[in-house]
Amino acid sequence: MNNISELCISVEPLAPHFRVEDVGDIFLDKRYNRFLSLPVVRDGRPVGTISRTRVQQVFMSRFGRELQGSRPIEEIMNPTPLVVPLDQSLEEASQYVTRNIVSPITEDFIVTDGEGYLGMGSVIDLIRGLEKQLVSQNQSLAQAYGKLKASQAQLVQSEKMASLGQMVAGVAHEINTPLGYVQSNIEIARDAYGKMAALNSAHNELYSIMQSPEASEATVNEHFARLQHMREAFAEVYPPESMEGLFSDSLYGLKQISEIVVNLKNFSRIDQAAVDNIDINECVVSALTIGKNVIKHKADVVRDFGVLPKVSCSPSQINQVFLNLVTNAAQAIEGFGRIAIKTFADDRYVHVEIRDNGKGIPPEALAKIYDPFYTTKPIGEGTGLGLSIVFGIIKDHGGHIQVKSEVGIGTAFCVSLPIKRVMN
């Protein structure tokens, strides 16, 4: 699943002059349970969307159907709907939706061929598509790792895939967490919608009784008391402030998922030799995002980022450097500690200092840490290639790396990359 075309579902559009009361009847039709919103189209072009919630608000108001039922829906529709091109990638669509969505529970998006209306898409389906795509990418990475492991000539690339493979489960966990509470919030909102539908029905029933000349005062009072009880019960379970928090949490969860997917894409891209002018701060953030599941259980990360000039380098390789260093820092901490990352620049270099308060490196081992296959980790927990690869990448970029360590105090690595550099 790569683009929106696989999520597009045909939904019969509404004309702008369609009446509000007719839209209410449509939403009661089981055929339209699939979407919370319906498209409004004029001359083949989308001009808005109308949701169950908006129609419900009209009908819940006093004499809403009578006062507003004959109005055209263009007067109450959302005139700025989310519109996604059919050929847009899931990542691009996710970023667009995250930036522009207003009501995560009740807002779906319109799919177009650039201009004309084609169908509708669901935000939840978009999240599921991203998750499936991530699983597919992880499977591809695992297959590539198996092939690289069998070749002695590809040890360096094998180490990169191994370290990334260790992060895959953590990345999936980081996505599942916000996805879980978004799903939970949707279930809560669905339950609230059911209660609101019951309230609306009670309103309509009371209104009908009040219009009847045969209705007694006792009957009216009985139905009024029942409606009042339902309203108080609803307000107690679903106060407005809690519902607002539910929507905010859902939007925040979608934003988290989008950031993780974008960082994973940037980190794992295969154009390793490609050179680009990049902000090193972004590389550090990407490494922290990919390694978050390892780091968060070991240390608090303190960032002190300076304003940096762009550096000409291979983003994929530099991402690997910082991932190795920050995960090494986390693994060196016994218990729970602190990782401080500082970035700054001078006239010639951009510097990144990564300091931990872990167990430190003994003096006799300090001179060997960049040697291939040298490791102080237990058998099965390290290949001894990580820092060797880091050293090689930095050297190929015309930079240098320094290390200071004291047993029982901690370790500090400082990576320096030239601001102006022609790659070898």
C-alpha cells in the first residue's frame, strides 16, 4: 500500500442545494454508516463536507429541524474540507492531514484526481495503511539483512542493517502506543454519539407530544423529566472539556505517528552515497526518534542545540553515526541516567557532543574502541563494528571524532564535520 488510490472509496456526493433535513435522513440510512462525513460537490468539484455531528448539532438545537431543515446544506457544511490527490503517497497525505485536520473523530477527507471529486477516505484507514506500509518495510529490511549477513564483503552494510533491525520493534511499539489511544478515543466518541442520538430522539418525542392537543400536562412533565435526566447523565459522563481533550489527544497521536514514519523513511533510505546539504540537528533528532524505545528506558535526554549552518554530507550515513553513538550511550548507563547532547559551530566545523553518565571506558580499552571487531559487550550483544563504522564515515566526510572517558563518571564523544566539504 503506497498511495491514496488504495484507500479511496466511492461515496455518492451531495449537491450544495440539498436540504438539511434530507441530509439528516441520509445519515439514518445504514448504507452511510461507513463514513462520518459526506462530500458536497458542485459541477464535479468538491466544495465541502457535511458530518453527522454537524447535522446533529442542528437537530439538537431548539426547533432546529423546523427552523433550519429547509436550508441548503452549503450554509452549514464545512467549506474547507481536507482534499487529497489520488496519486499522493500515504506519507504526504498523513503530513497534510495532521497539519490541517480540525476534528479527528468526525472529519474524513475528499479524494480527487487533481480537481474533480472521486471518492472519500478515512483518517483511520490512512493510519492503518501507514502501519501496513511500515510492516512491509520492516519485512524488506529483514530480508536484506539476511542476504548481507551471508557476505563477508558487505560487513559494514550488514552492521548498519543489524543496528536498524534492533530498532524496528521499538519503532513499531512507538507507533502502536499513539495508535492505541486514538482508537480508544474513537470508541469513546462513538459511544457518545449513540447517547446523543438517544437524546435527539427524546427531544423529538417531547416536541411531538407538546404539539399534540390531546397531550396532558402530566404526560408532558413526565417526558420532560426523562429528557432532563438523560441530559444530566450525558453531561456527567461526557463533559465538554473531556471531549475537547479527547480530540486534542487524538490529533497529537496522529502527529506522533506522522513524525515517526517520516523519520524512519529518512533514516532507512537506500541512497547512502547521495550527498545533500542538511541540518545536522535534524540528523540528531532522527537518530533519537529511531532509538527512542532503547533510550527512554535508560536515560533522560537533554538537548542543547545551536543554530547550525548546512553541511554537505550523506544523510543516511550521518544518521547511522548518531544512532550508534546515542544507543551506545544508553547501553553504557547502569540503571537510569542522563544523556546530554550539545551542537554548536565555529568557522570551519559543526560539532556534536554526546555525553553520558554511564560506567565509562577503561584506559586500556580506550585506544582500541575504533578497531574492527573489538567490543567490551558480552558475547552476542555486539559485533565490534559499530564504532569502527562511525570512525570510517566521519573520516570519509573529512571530519574527526574525539572521545573522553572516566570509569564510573561517564563518556563524551565529540563529532566534528566540516561545513564546506567535497565528498571523496
